[in-house]
Amino acid sequence: MKHQTVAMLVIGNEVLSGRTREANAYLAAKQFFDRGCKLAEIAIVADVDVAIMSTLNRLRAQYDAVLTSGGIGPTHDDITMQSIASAFNIELIEHRFIVQAMTEYFGNEGMNEGRMRMTRVPDGASLIRCDKTIAPGARIENVYILAGVPDIFASQLDSILDDFGDRPFLRLEIDVALPESMFSNQLSLIQAQFDDVEIGSYPGRCGPEPEGKICLSSQHPERLQQARTSVEAMLKQF
């Protein structure tokens, strides 16, 4: 069975401090939407083992899968692998295939402590390989551990997408030149009629010349078109 719901756990002080603009969750959201997998939650936590462990355990129990981003590099604050191993109550090991690959690439003299840290994964994890790095991510049960560097994250994500979704979501947008308060009640009634269509209203400009969009998305093309017809008919009343 492919995963139908997924949560994302972004790990890093640099995101919470505003030093780094988070891009991986945005990319993942678009990719999962196109695959037909519902990205249901995005959580961001600091490089603190207790925060990583508690949030991960909640998410992996609540959703089909969890995708983590960040904290698997060579420095002291890269604690994601160890924290996830601890969350599963298993050992962190130096994976012999990663050690071999990195030794062949960097040579024995190049295998310093930082690089050896990048060979460690939770015991029993499968590796997530990609074209952008010799150091892989890892999967343990329903948790996928990916890098935080955007181009590496994107490449690793591409390599696991077949595990997610099976019926793409479709999206339609309708331009609106009305204040939301004028149609909010009627839009709620339409949403109640189409529980298999997600309907959202997103203002772009308020004031005397309002504008925005009503967005509809669904995995069911016919229902999506029916909902669109209902929304357009509702707007013509104003």
C-alpha cells in the first residue's frame, strides 16, 4: 500500500532563527499533491533531541509516513540520526556500505570524524541513495530521513516518491473581485455539498478594490467540475 498521508518534520535552529528560508517543505508539498498523497502537517523543531524524538513519535503514529529534513551532516549539531534511533529505541551504527563508499571516494586519510558521523544510521534502516551526494539518507519503518540541503533533499525525494500516493490531486482556481464576507456563507454551503473537494478562499488584495481566488482541489475530476460550476453560479448572484 502506498502512503496516503504524510507529515514533514523540519529540523534545524537555522530555520527557527530566520537564518535559512525553508524550501524543502514547499517542494515536498507540491510533489505530494501531484502524486495524490496528502501532506497533512509540517512541524519545525530545533536541534534538540527531546523535541525531535517527541514530535517524531507523535507524527509517525498519526500519519502513514513521516519525512524529515535536516540534521544529518558532519557537525556536532547534526543529531537527527541519533535522535531518530533513540525514538525507535535502537542503536545507531556505522553502515558498512556507506563506510566503504565514502572510503573509496575520499580515501582512508579523508575519513575524518565528521565524515564517519555521516556513515551512521539507525540499525536495520534501509538507505536512500541519490545522485547528489555519496552520503545517503535512510528509512526506518515509516520514517524517511532526508538531508536539509535543498538540492540533495530534492534528489533524495525523487528517489522515494513511488512510495507515496496513487491518484493525483487536481486543482482549479477562480478569480474573485469581491470581499470574502459577501460570499462566505454560500461558500460554506457549497463545501458541505462536496466533502470530496477541498475549497479555500484566498484574498490577494483587500479594501475598496478587492481581489482574490477561490481554489478547489480534488482527486475526483467530475466532482471537481461540479463544485466549480456551483461556485461560479454562486458568484454570479453578486
